[in-house]
Amino acid sequence: MTVRQILQQFWGYSTFRPMQEDVVNTVLARQDALVLMPTGGGKSICFQVPTLAMKGVCIVVTPLIALMKDQVEQLRRRGIPAAAIYSGMHYREIDTILDNCIYGNTKFLYVSPERLRTELVIERVKQMVVCLLAVDEAHCISAWGYDFRPPYLQIAEFRELIPDTPIIALTASATPDVQTDIQQKLALREPQVFRQTFARPNLSYSAMLEEHKEARMLRILQNVAGCAIIYVRSRKQTQQIAQWLVRQGVSADFYHAGLTTQQRTDKQDAWIQDRTRVMVATNAFGMGIDKPDVRVVIHLDVPDSLEAYYQEAGRAGRDGQKAYAVMLYTNGDLENLRYRTEQLYQPVDMLRRVYQALANYTAVPVGGGEFNSYDFDLSTFTNSFNLPPQETHYASKQLQLEGLIQLSENYFHPSRLAMVLDNRQLYEFQVMNPKFDPFLKLLLRMYGGELFTDFITISESALARAFMINQSEIVALLEQLHQRNVVIYEKQKDKPQLTFLTPRYDAPTLPINVQELNRRKELAMRKVQAAIIYTEHTTQCRTRLLQAYFGEKPGESCGICDNCIKKKKQLDGAASAVREQIRTYVALANGPGVSPKQLSHHFAQTDADTLAQTVKQMLAEEEIRYNKTGNLTLNLD
């Protein structure tokens, strides 16, 4: 089949969108490609269609499990065999999937970049016919990007297993620096670079300084029909705002990464099928979700970068119909954004202090410990060494980026707890089950009322110390409460592991690349500043601002963003005044009339464009006309 026949059979489209067919033909010619397309631009078709025209399997590297599952499900619905490998799957299931890629008819294998480094995948890939390596969300490979993910750096090394296989790298938002970095880090070979304009002619951008965000948000939802996404920064906010909207009569739900997999699936399905109109979510929601008819995206918090904002706002209007992207902010929001970004990059003294404490915690001597792993509990660690938890967390992440330590995934996903019962139901349970009463009171004392509204990170070891029993007994109590549907207890699967990647240094001589550290911080602050400038700008077309940021030569003003509309109103007001002045001036000289030169001279202080457009409009409406001598006179007919 030809690629157009494949497009028609599996997707139901008779023609490609602009640029898609060029990308498809480049892949079929076995050339590397970098594709920059806005959210909703049809990036997936660029690698899915040519794969179906080739022999073998396409390995798709993507960072999010939700995105993998969504794309695999979409392909299967079209009758295309696809599979994904992600954390939590049984070894035997992974084994079967890889066997099907070798001996079966699987056409797409979705994996995370971390999975490419496992021995099982490496050995099986050597036996596969891999026709294409697709790297989605390719900006993640760049330290200049907004979502840097170090395992992406190993993709070029992985490619050595399949040296004759072309790579297609895809992203929706990348500045010129990031584009260059993607090509270098993936070791692309003379890649064809495809750029689609960052302008979205159907999407109206706005940013509003607003102290009463909820009231303004409600007015927007009342004025714009159709489904919506509300983005906020914290998990707690998602639930609070969704509940507030429901009380106002709006069909709404909340979504964040702290929910169980089943809860996230149920909520997402209800929204996609229009049983829920508004989803209030953190940025965990949206990526890879194919819902074209979102009419409005509202941000109640300013994102850390324009890359992130463009991705999230771009989920509106993917069907090409008029849609709105609105940012609501206060001056305090902008100051908090600067402060929070500063906090992410701890000073070198803090890094040395945390490193020394890690050495003491694990009792590793100077020069020892290389590649040794140790059980690690953040709460116990910070309490033992009187360290501030948040700063310690950020310092630990920086020590990882420096290549000094490695923390297992479980460090970033500790045990979590949420209360199922409300206050009244919990009281009744305590009365009926007095043996649990002291422990439940301890939970409320340690973690407070947030247990009723959100998943809270807990430490079994801290609870054990406070309750003066063994940690295993704490786990047993939590599991019993979970079985009785009093709480939802998501237990950490294994103890977090801390691994020293080098022989342990003496903390004062720790080899920290201060220059690189400062560069990363400076880059983050530049991105924040760009987001703030965009937010506060009151005159420039917002589409043009975004185009300039992403290195695209700005085109015509969009005419539909808040700044363009405000400018149009100002021009309309000015044109109305000029129109009256022209009428008066021409009326006074109505006998011989006024020559264009006289008119121009008389209105020398008036904006030339406004004058020209007003005269043109008056002529079109026959309010004035040219007489036989070429002068302008009032039309008295």
C-alpha cells in the first residue's frame, strides 16, 4: 500500500496535513529527521504511517506512562498491533511483549528511556528488525530544555545496537538552542529539520491580572461553551477548585499524579466522553490525550516556562475551531514563581552539607562506597541531621545531576496515604473499633486535615518512632485500615536505595561543577523571566511573542489575543474621532473640495495608517467622494 492508502485505511484521512507527507517520505528514505510541530499538529502520524509501510517494529521512546498507554490504545483501536513496557509489569508479561516484537507482528513498542538501558531489552533488540527509532518529547534530552531527563542521553548509545535504523525526533516546543542540542545529543546524521509555525490562528491567548481568580474563571466558563481544562500547581488546589465549581453548578472533576491508576483512568475517560465538562488538574494531565474539542484552557498559576505554557495552552482548539487560552495571575504569583525557581538550585554549601550527611548516614569512609547501595529514608535522614526537607530534596537531585549519587525511583515515590471516610464516618469507625483509635489520632496529629483532601506522603519509620512500635507493625495497621476502606494506603514497593556512584569524597573537596550549576540556574531563571514578560505584556500580539521566543520570525498579528483586541478597540476609537474631524474639514471646503495632499498636511499629527484606513472606509461607504478635479468632497446625494 502507498502511504496515502495507509492514511486512508487506518486514520480515515484522504490527505496529509501540511508537512506530514514530507516527513513520512524522509523516514521512508531512511534519513534522520527532527520534527517540530505544535500540540495537535499531527506528530504521531509522521512516524506511525511510514512504520506501517516498512518491515519491522518501530521503537517509540516516550517519557510518560499515561502517554504510552493512550497511544497504544489508539493504535489498537485502529487494528494496529502495539504494546508498551512500563514499571509495575510482571517480568513474564515483558518477556512475552519482547518475543512478539521478534517473532510476532507487533509494529510499535513504546518504552521509557530508562528501559533502553536494561539488559533484557538490549539483548532482545539485537534479535529484532527495528525499522525506526522514534524519540517523542525530544526536548527532554536537552539541558537547555524545560523538562530535562538524563536517561535520554543514553539513546545515542542505544542506537549503536541498530546502526542502520533511522531516528525521528519529535517535539512540540523547542527554542533554537534546544533544537541544536537535540541533534547533537541524539547524534542525528545530517537530519532533515521540519518546522511548523508556532502560530495557532484559531487560538486566542489572554493574560489577566486578577485578584479574584475563581470569579473570573467562572465567568469565562459561563461565556465559553464546551469542555475545558483548568491548570493549577498543587494537587490540593485541583480538588478544592473542582469542588467549588460543582457548588456553582459546573460539571467538574480533579486530576493529579497522586491518584490511583484506576482513579486517573476513570476521571480521564469521563472527561473525554463529555460526562465531565471541566477537568481541574496539575500538569500531569493532558500530554498525549487526544481530545480535539477543548474550547478553553485556563491557567490559575503561571507555568515555569513558555515551553510548558505553549504545550498546555495548545491543548485547546486542536479541531481548528475557535478556542481560548487564558492566564489569570496576581503580582504575588510572579514573585512566588521567581522564589520557587531560586529554591530549586541550592547553594554549593548546602550540597556539601547534604553530601557529608549522606556519608555519615551510611557510615561510608572517604575513598569507599563506590557503587554500594544503602537503604534510604528521607524523613529519617532529615530528622537525624536536622536538615530542611525541601532544600534537602532539591540538593539530592542536584547531587544526582553531578553524577555523585543515584537515588532509586522509590525515593521520588514514597508511601502515600489518603483518608476515605469523612470526619463523621471516621468518628463512628473509631467508636466502633477502639483498638484503632490511638493510631488514627496519631495520623491526624502528624498529617492533619489534608489527609481528607489529598494523598499525603508518609514515613512508616517516623510513625513507628512516634507510636513506639516496630515499623512492620505500622505497616500492618495501615494495611488493615486500607482493607476496611478507612484509608487508601499506597505502600512503597521497596525501600529507596541510595547509591554512591564514585568513591566517597571528603565533602570540602567535593568536585562540583559550579559553572555548570550556575548555568542551569541562570537558564531556569531566564525561562521564568520570559514567562513573566509574556504574562505582563500589554501591547504586543501574544502569538508574535511566542513565535519570537521559539526562534520563528513573527508573522502578522493574530488579531484575536487580548492585546490585539485591545489595540483594535483603541484604533477604532481613534478612527472614529479622525472620521469626524475629516468630515468637518471637508465640509468647510465643500465647494472646491480638499486635495489628498492638503488632507495629509492638515492631519500631519495623526497616525498615517489610521488616516489612510479612515479615508478608505469613508470612500467605500460613500460618505465622501472624489470630484472631477480629484479633490475630496462630501457626498450630498
